[in-house]
Amino acid sequence: MVEYDQVSPWWTATRRADVRPFLAARIAITRTIRAWFDEQGFAEVETGILQVSPGNEVHLHAPRTELTGADGERATRFLRTSPEFACKKLLAAGEAKIFEFARVFRDRERGDLHLPEFTMLEWYRADATYDAVMADCIVVIAHAAQATGIGRFSFRDRIADPFAEPELLTVAAAFERFADIDLLASVADGKGDRAGLAAAAKQLVRIEDDDTWSDIFSKVMVEHIEPNLGQGRLTVLFEYPVPEAALARVKRSDPRIAERFEIYACGVELANGFGELTDAREQRLRFTQAMDEKQRRYGERYPLDEDFIDAVDAMPEASGVALGFDRLVMLASGALRIDQVVWTPPAGDA
């Protein structure tokens, strides 16, 4: 496998020849997945990149810009971190099955698995439970592998068979298996017991005085859970604790957990999906709390998209998922890094 030449500019013939097989794989995968969505009756949409709010997650950062109107009035806009807000407005407007290959932007991100500008494949099903989009994900991943003819995914000496029956694992079971932590014992009344989780995790991760329950959860996830996921086959990690619900609804049978899942291959997170929250009041509360934490931690906050909040109340029951398309292409093509599978690297990169 020829690695990306770190010296020559990305546009030279030599460097393009090195990555041509990966780009050919990208073309094949894109065509295959588009055809599958078309067969399933999905409409491909193209939503706006400039948004009033880029998303309201604590640790996601978005580039911002200013628009000037014909009257000279200036307005701040953000490059989206996801097409989620716009897609859910389409669900509220009556669309039933939609997907988008969306260009998204995330500041403060760069590495073998991260780019500041990348492609997110998102899709939504109205009147569908979240296990339906879980099943979609497994099929889409297998189709990507079929499109390239690859027999197994590999990354950093880990392998996964994309055609094998996936492992289904709850988050609570993963914490019990890999960290010997009773995670749900630290969740009650929709909140995380910071002291309880800190006591359970103190021998596993470094805990700072200002770490929240979610900080400790994330540290255990990154250091002890994620490296063990997607080994030999895909792992569907599901039933996230409520403090990590994001835009997912709470499970009716257990108020400690939310209808959220992620899919891993070779320790790499590929997809993040929800049984979608349709309670606008709850969504506003979660966003406000997240922005308060963002302000405390980073000294900034993003506005709430009031049109989106209204759309949440108007949405039908639905489920959706965001899949990192570049990561999928990387695994299905045998590339070593994510920047080998994009047509042009981020502006300013060598």
C-alpha cells in the first residue's frame, strides 16, 4: 500500500496516482449506495450549508461567517456540522424517506480519522423505529464492501468482516464487560450521578475536579470501550444512557436509556443514529443545557434554531442516522488515512 506522499503537493501526478485506487473506490461506493437508496424509495435531498445554528453539541465547533444583505445589514451564519436540522424540517413538511450526501464542517478537528470538511451520509425514515435504520446501516456498509470487492476491513492492526452477523451490545453491557462498571447505577431522574461514576472509574481513567458525568463517561468510552468494538465483525452499540441522548428520545420501557446507537468497525465509529426526539420542550431544554456547558468550557455558545425547535413538534415519529462516508470509503478501499479518500484535502494542507 502506497501512503500519501507528504512532500509533493496534492495535485501532482505522482500523488494523484498514489490515491487513484481509493478515489475509484469512492466513485463505486457512491454509485452503489445511491442505487440502493433509490431502490428503497428514498428521495435524495440537498439542504443548505449556511445555517442560523450549526448544531448545539458541547464539543462540536463550527466555522462561522457573516452575510451582508442588499440593505447592508450583516448577519452571522455558521457552516453546518450536520444536515440534521434541515432534514428534520423536511420530515416536518411531509417528506417520508430522505437521504443526503452532505458536506459538513467541524473546527478543531484533524487527524487520521478527522477532517475539518468532510462528507456525512444522513438518512431518515418517518414512521419507523430506530432498529430499521440500524438494519439500513448494516446493509449500506456491506454494499460498500461489495462495491470494492474487499473481504475485510482493517485499521491499525484491527480487522472486521463487514458481511458477518454484527455484534449487538448495549452501552451498559459494554461498560460491564470492558470496564467492570455498572453504568446505569449512576443514572437516575434523567441525570448522571457524577460522584457515583467517578468512584467506579477512578482506577481506570484520570479524573479532573471539573469533569462532569459526561466527561468521565467519554474518557472510559475512548480508553476502554471503543478499542474493543468492531473486532472481527461490526458492533452495534445501542441504548445510550439518557445524559448522552443528544437528539434521541427516551426509551419508554426504561427512562434511564435513550434510543441512540452507534456502529463500529475496527474500533472506528462509523455511524450515529437515533429514534428521533419529537418533544420540542425537551429539545429546547437539552440544547440550553448543552450551550450552558459549552459556555463554561469554551467561552462560546451557538444560538438555537427556533425554526428547528418548531419543526421538532411538527415531526412525525421518525428515526435517522449519520454515517461518516469518508471513513466508510477508507475502510472499504484499504486506505490508511481519511485524507487518502477525498478528492482534495482541506484548503491549506500540503
